[in-house]
Amino acid sequence: QHYFIQSNLRMTSEVINGIEVTDYRQQAQLEQPPDTIEELRGYLNKLSEERDGIQKDIEHHSEVLRREKNVGMDGPLVDEEQFPRSDIDLVAVRTSRQQMICLTNDMRGVMERIEVALFKLHQISLSQLHPPSAPPQEGAIRTPAPSRPPFLVVRGVLPDSPAQNSGLQDEDQICQMGSLHKDNFTNLGDVAEVVKLSVNKAVPVKVLRGGTPKTLALKPRAWHGRGVLGCNVVELDS
């Protein structure tokens, strides 16, 4: 007889920082982010610091592997006669390889938590931006919501890029990108997450161009150039 046991283990394979990693960890419930905008900002700042620390450690161990004859994650550790190589530091290589695997898994976990927190932050911000309202009474006049101040600026729009096709131009000042605006913006990682979650989807972008407000539909997508936008977005100098 054959007995089949349903496993809760997830086995996923992906390439991060040039390393193919198979994750055999048991499916873990992601920690729940805070419920208020202020707490979410602090939580995201903490996660960003954690992500940057992990990335710094990954770069350190990558440099070790490059320094040791560029052995990488899968270069041979024995010579043609199957003896341990004497031209590299085998202990350093094994240690860095193990650390790279652990750090890559750690990076995946942090990025998942950032994605969940950003989604929640944007949902809360969107609900505050457009709260449920009672049906307008006869004769009532709707006044437009005041525009938000710009917090990003567009630079280096490339020809035939998604950015150019959407109508974005150099020096456009972004007031809102999807649900991201100055009040819930923490750093440029927020922009990267919005773009990542919006690939092949139209994202409303409100800009100021020469003092005139405009609303564009930006659709991040693969094209013949680098990235999915074809432009740079930097913080606006205050």
C-alpha cells in the first residue's frame, strides 16, 4: 500500500543576486504589520534598515568569492586530481557560500514583509484619500480635492519608453503615484515597490508641469531598454 502525506513545505526556486536558491522552509505566516500610518512608516523604516544591512553583508560575501579566484557559488573546490585546491581559502569560500544562501533567504523574507506593509499603507492612505461619502443631494456641488504637493521629480525620460509613452516628461514633478504621495512616502524603495506591484497595469500619476496639474496613466512594462519605466525618479529637493 502507498500512503500519501500532504506536506506543508513549500519548495520554490528563484535567482537572487545571481544565485539560484531553493527554499525548503515550512510555509510561515508573515507577521502582521501595524494598523496606523505612523506605525507603518516606522515599521517600513526598520525593514528598510534591515534590508540594507542584509544587502551589505551579501555584497561582502560576494566580494570574498570574487577575490578567491572568482570561484562563485558553484566553482570547483578540488583540483584535477580531486585534491582540495591550494590556491584559494577553502574555509572562507565555504563560509561565504553558506552565508550567501542564508542571507538570500533572509532578503526574501524582508522583501515579502515590505511588500505586505507597503500594500497595507497604500490601502489605508487610499481609504483616507477617498472616504465613503453619502450620495450628493440635489443641487449639491462637488468641490475637487486640493492637490497634494510634489515630492518626486522625473529625470532622463528615454525615447519610446513606457514613461515617454505615458506622457511623462523631464522635470515633471510627481504629486501622487497610485496611492503613494508625500504624506506616506518614506524613501525611493516605496516607488520601486509601487512599480513592482503595477507591472502591466495602468497607474494614475498626478504631476505638476510648469505649475499646471496633469493626470497621466503610467504602465510599467518590459521594453527594449533597461527597467520597466525608462526614466529616473528622484526625490524633489525641499
